[in-house]
Amino acid sequence: MTAAGRGTELAIETRGLSKRFGHQLAVDGVNLSVPSGSVFGFLGPNGSGKTTTIRMLLGLAGATEGSVSVLGLEMPDRFHEVLPRVGALVEGPAFYPFLSGAANLRRLDAADPYAATSTRRARVEAALERVGLSHAAGKKVRAYSLGMKQRLGIANALLSPRELLVLDEPTNGLDPQGTREVRSLVRSLAADGATVFVSSHLLAEVEQICTHAAVMSAGRLVAQGTLPELRDAGKARIRLVTPDAGLAEGVFARLGMTPVGGRSNGALVYSASVGEAGVPAGTAARAAPGGHADGAAPPDGAEPAGGDVVPEAVVAALVAAGVRVRGFAVEQGSLEDRFVALTGEGFDIAQ
Amino acid sequence: MPSREVPDREVPNRALPIREVAGTDGAADVGTAEPPSDRSSSGWPLLASELAVLFRRRRTWAMMLALAAVPVLMAIAVRASSAVPPGRGPAFLDRITQNGLFVGVTAMLVCVPLFLPLTVGVVAGDTIAGEAGLGTLRYLLVAPAGRVRLLLVKYAGAAGFCIVAPLVVALAGAGIGAALFPVGPVTLLSGDVITPEEAVVRLVLVAAYLTVSLLGLSAVGLFLSTLTDVPVGAMAATIVISVVSQVLGELPQLEWLHPWLFSHYWFGFADLLRQPIAWDAFGDNALLQAGYIAVFGALAYGRFVTKDILS
């Protein structure tokens, strides 16, 4: 990768990144590409190697094999140029319990040789205000709740203007209100032009804030791309409830739609490229088998000739054919479906 | 919880001082591949922060109070009892009733084998392992403190404690001695007599000697601290090593080893209480401690620079 073109610049790039602990390969040949300016969701079950990867990105742990470049510079060799431009929350917040929140931030800011001493107090106050902790600034961290510590951890990442934010499980321990605040904070950071790299196992969270995502499973990167690509957005499904199943199937066949799992609870479920759904169909980059979430590989000849099927046209065709339509729904393929397909059912989907 | 304080996506809060302070818009920073080296400062702010954290800790205060308690208890005990028979108890103890300034010297002598190494072991063993135990080590390194810089600052912090701890004993001793006993001209080991003011200078010199004595142990503690994420382990190991060194120093069978033990010159400060001052022991001690700093500093560097921070 060359850092020449700003538009194609990658904020984070890893090539064949691996980490071995004894006999265990914690991270196995990961090629991560995080575009500049994206909000990148880093997904995976617990123990899939997310945090180990993040530690290597930040130069905390050395790679067994492969290389990392962050903001166009090799890590960890050029950490002193890279890290001042990176704000990070790694594996939960950690602070000196015997110091106040503000004193903790001043301490960590003093560790950055590029942070100006003269503006330290002002920047600490601003960061505390940004995460809503101004009222607790003078309180010892020992007395903070988990959510408050989490906010303080995010404030630490925001002490200086950053080009890249690496947030490992940023909403862990936060109440719903705090989760919302973090989401809008991430959006505002992205709106200011920063790249935000968020690791999470909360799919709903990633679906709401991310533009791109990657999925880790057992140390390997099993998928990465834009969110619509990952979601298999083109594969919308139609769920029809009707007593005239035979007739309806004929209509669907004429429209070039393929059945998904046949009948379920008296409803027909069909898959098709549905128009007006707001997202173009795309192909996700797949590094592992198990690509289709719904197993709706179209049989020969059942693919629409071209273009999308508009949902209202489907209904019109059904009614014209005399099908009694009792229920009709267009369902988007969800990230969760994709996710479970990639990482297996055992995944901890704590929504 | 003040959700309103978090700016919404559509209206990024441009009024936040965080960007005014930096003087740049966040967006303007994207794509600047230039290293911010022009703004780089030295390690002084971090050292100041390290010393502030160390000396504001309740644990540090507790240890210094315990050290100060040694001369106080000693002086009160001597004052309460009628007379100390000469030749019993620590050296100089019988002189205290004649001159209060001797409390300082006697207390330092008492603290050398255990109390001072104990407190220094706690501070030096805590340097890296304490940060790892709290999890703050990863944030310091991501800040980025830089591993070498952090190691140097941590050692400097421990050395700061080595300066303060003997001084606490000396000054608390001189203070309580002056309060409970008469203060007058002091007779040195060489038989010469110096004024009380000069005697205080000698007390500070002895404290400085002990500071130098403890620097080698601090380097050992720093190295042990890079080996573990459990601060108590590193502290205990450091203290055990200081005891082992002194025990080995007592064994005549290991005569050949004695000059290499970091505790070899720990009691050699008597020469500072002569007129003129004999600096030989001070110089030998400094050289020995410098050797320990070089060896264990290099070991700590070798370990810490390549260490995976997984705490």
C-alpha cells in the first residue's frame, strides 16, 4: 500500500498478521484493511483474537509474523509518530484508583511527549465534559462506577485531536443512555473526519454506527467489507401468507424468485433481489466458506433476467393471478444471520 | 446522565474547546502524514507526574511515617528510661542523652538492614509491575510514553524515594532528638568536635550515602518488576534479595563474594563521621552501585523493550 492517494489511504493495514502464544495461534494471517474516514466495526466472539490484534496494532504486543501499518506508517517501529495521533481504549478502562478522574487524565496526558503542558488542564476538562463526567472530575476513581470508568477511558482517548480512534468494547458496562451517547460520540468523531475502529460483540451496535466491518473467528478474519456488502443486502426475502400456495409459487417462479426454506408456519419465504430497499447489492469479501447466510443459492434458470423486483409489483402480480394475499413482508438479510453463518451458532450474541 | 453534552451527528459541537485548544479542526488532521515531532517535549512532564503520583500516594506516606517513627520511638524510649548502659543496643545509643543529634545517626543505623530496603523494595518492585497490575501500563505506552523513556522515568522515581527515605529518618531523628535532649557540639569518631550546624551537614551526608547504597537495590527491583504483572511478587522478591545479600555477607566462607554484594558497603558510612572525611567507602560504594545499575538496568531494558504487554 502506498500512502500517496488520500482517497484510497488506509488508516490501518495488516498483512499476514499472526500471533502465537506457545502452541496456540491466537491470530492467524489477518489481512485487515481499514479505509480512512470509515467507522469500522471489528466483530467476533469472545476469544476470537480481536483484542490481541488491537494490541499488535498499537505496538503493545509484537507480531509473530506479518506486518502492521497504522496511518500509513509501520508499527511498532514508528510508534512515536503514530501513537500521538491515535486515541485508544484497550480491553476496558484502567486507572489509578487513588487519583481523581481529572488527575488520572493529566497523568496519562503527561505520558504523551507531544501533548503540550500548557493546554493540559483545558484539554482534560474538555474531554471530561465531552463524555459527561465534569461533575465527577474531582472524585477518586475508586468511587467510580464501571460505566463512569468506561466514560473516563473514552475521555482519555479524546485528550488530543486524533486521526484514528481504536475503541475496544466502548459500550461495555454502560447503561442504555450511555450507549446512546457513545454512539453519537462515535458519529460526531467520524463527522469530524477521524477514522473510528470499534471492536464489539454487540451486533446491533455495529449495525447502527459502522460503515465497514470485519469478522474474526478463532483467530482468522472470515469476512470484511462495507456493511451492506456484509449484510448481503441484495438478498432480501419476501414472506407471504396465503392459502393459495400452489398458485403463488407459480407467480414467484415467473418473476424469477427462488424459494428459501419452503414453507414455514404456513408462510412462503422467497428470496429475490428486491428493489427500493435502499441498499445496492454487493459482494462481501469472503475469506472462508459459509458465505450465504440464508442458503438461498438460486437454482438454474430461476435468477431474474436483470434488474430488481419491486415489492409492489410482486403483490400486483400475485393479486392478478388470484392469490389471496393475507400477509406480505419484505425482510432484509440481517447482520446477525451473516454473523452466525460465519462464526457458528455458539457465538455469544448479547444484544 | 447528561446526554445533551454529547454532540449529535448532524451538529458536531464545534464550540468544544478540545479543538480550539489544539488549533486545528479534526478533519484537517486526516491524511497529514507528518510526524508531530516538532511538538515533542522531553521526559520531564512525565517525571514530574511520576513523582507526584508516588508522593501523593497514601502508601508512600505510610512508609515515610513508619520510617520517621523509628527515631521517634527510639528517642522516647531512651528518654523514658533512666540511663542506657554503654555498649548495649545499637551504636551511638548511649550518646543520645548527651546530644540529641545522635538520634538521627542511630536511627539510620537501625534502619539500614531492614526498614530502608523494605520500603525501597516496595517502591522499586512496584515500578512496572504496579502499572501492569492496574492496567495503566498499556495506556502509558499507547500515550505513547515510550518504553525506554518510561523505564528511565520509573527508575528516576524510585531513586527519588531513595533520596527522601533516609532524609526522613535523619531529619525526624534530629528533630525529635533536639526536642527531647540537649543539643551541643558533637564529638566525631576521630575525636574532633564540630558545631551542631556542621553535625546536621554530616547527617545529610550519611543520608546521601544511604541513598547511593539503595540505588543498586532499586535497579534490582526495577528489573524484577518487569518480569511480572503482580506488584506484590516483585516487591517481595526485591526485599528477599536484599536480605539474602546481607546473609551472604555474614558468611565468612563466602569471603570472595562479599565485595560483589550490593549490601557490602551499607554500613560503611562511619568514615563520614571523621575529621577529615574519608571518602574511600563512599567512592567504592558508588562504583559498586553503579555496576548494579548498569547490569540490572540493562536486564530490565532487555526484558521490557521486547515484552508483550498483555495486562
